[in-house]
Amino acid sequence: PIVIKADGLAAGKGVIIANTEQEAIDAIHDMLQGNRFGEAGSRVVIEEFLVGEEASFIVMVDGSNILPMATSQDHKARDNGDKGPNTGGMGAYSPAPIVSEGIFKDVMDNVIRATVNAMASEGVPYTGFLYAGLMIDESNKVKVLEYNCRFGDPETQPIMMRLKSNLASLCIAATQGKLDKVAAEWDERACLGVVMAANGYPEKYTKGEKIELPSDSVNTKIFHAGTKLDNNNIHSNGGRVLCATALGKDIQQAQTKAYQLLDKVDWQGAYYRTDIGFKAIES
């Protein structure tokens, strides 16, 4: 396979994995002539197809100091078993077992630190969140798929559930160049979130469907994304609509609790994967 990418911002959906030459040609025509991604697809990038496991590596930077967030892993494909079209993310969990201590150090030293130092040396020191999307192959070699100057979605939801420190205080420390004076405290438990999307996403889908939600608890939370409030009723208003998130002693227990929470959501038009976390559980 080869990878065809829209060169602009396409809400996490501008990547097509082409398994044949004809699929690649069709994808390029769709972007350039079919205007599938609008201005974002006016130029395309053709890249090597990488085999391995993806992981999200998110840090805070204050220009020179780096504070890593908890590791996480996203599920980009729409359907079970990582099949189907690419999406903005159908679920995530934290921590990511694939990121061993050795890989963590490798990424900090050779990816994150190298990037932060290079930006500073070029006169553009970076302050903010820096999110490296990584591919880790069977030999534990790391390649960078992408960089984002933000948190990841839906990785943020499990990460925030595990963060015990005050996020605002960490952000203020970053703006003051004092990330070396603070530390992030984490819940030792795992957390897993399952995205509930509108049926048909990431293609055509319906908006305006009524949703009734259960109450959150200390260890579970439903995060809103594509919703709107209309006469005190919650309605769907986007592609990825909710994220049912739960803490557990390990990924498996967090998965069980997240799906138990999801089952309490009354929304007829919901679509979701039923295997979020399967790679961590199988490993």
C-alpha cells in the first residue's frame, strides 16, 4: 500500500490508504478534481506506508523545558479490527503499553527534545502543547507520522481523567517558562474512552437526533463533542458526538466500565466500535 494525504487541514480525515495503484489514482483524482477536502486537498502528499502500532506522545513546552503528559493510543479506523475509513479517532486509552521505558526515553531525546531545541535555535522557541503521532514497528523503531500544536482527540479525554494536577496551573507555568519547577501527578489506574459517532460518519450523517445521558460518577464521564442543547434537550450536532470514558485498574477493566457507561446512553443513531483497547488487552 501507499498513503495519499491532503496537504492541508482536513479534520483528521485527509488520509487515504491505497492498497492498489488504481485506488491511489482514484484518491488523487477525488482530492484534486473532485474537491473532496476543499482547499486542504488542493495539493496532495504521497508517502510510504508504515507498518506498526501508533501511539500519541503529548507534551507541554515552555520554550525550552518539556513536561510529558501520560502516553496514549488512538484508534483511527472507523470499524472494529482497525478496518474501514480513516476518522478523527474512534476511541483511546492511557497509558499505552506499546510505549516502553526505552521507547519513552528514545522519543523524548530524539524526537521531542530535538524538535524543541531546533525551534529555539532557529529563533522560534515553542510554547504550548506539542503532540507527536508516532508509528512504532516490530523492532521498536520509532517514526513520526505527524505533529500537532494541540492535545489529541480522543486521547485527551482518558489523559484528563488520569491527570490529578491542576491543568490551568501547568499551563500558567508553561507561559512563565517554569515547567522545570512543576510536575504532573497521575492516577495509576488506566483509562479508556469510546467515541459515539453519528451513523454514517465520516461520510454523510444525520444531525439533530435526541440523546439522553446517564449521570457521571467519580470514575466515569461522558465528554461532549458534536452536541447542542435545544430546550434543555441534548441533540447530536456533528460526526463524533460523545466519548464514554472510564477509569479501571487496567485497560480491560476500564474497557468494561466504559462500555457499561455507553450502554446507558439513549441514542438511536449512535455508531461506535466495540473493540476499543483490543491491542493493549491482547498484548
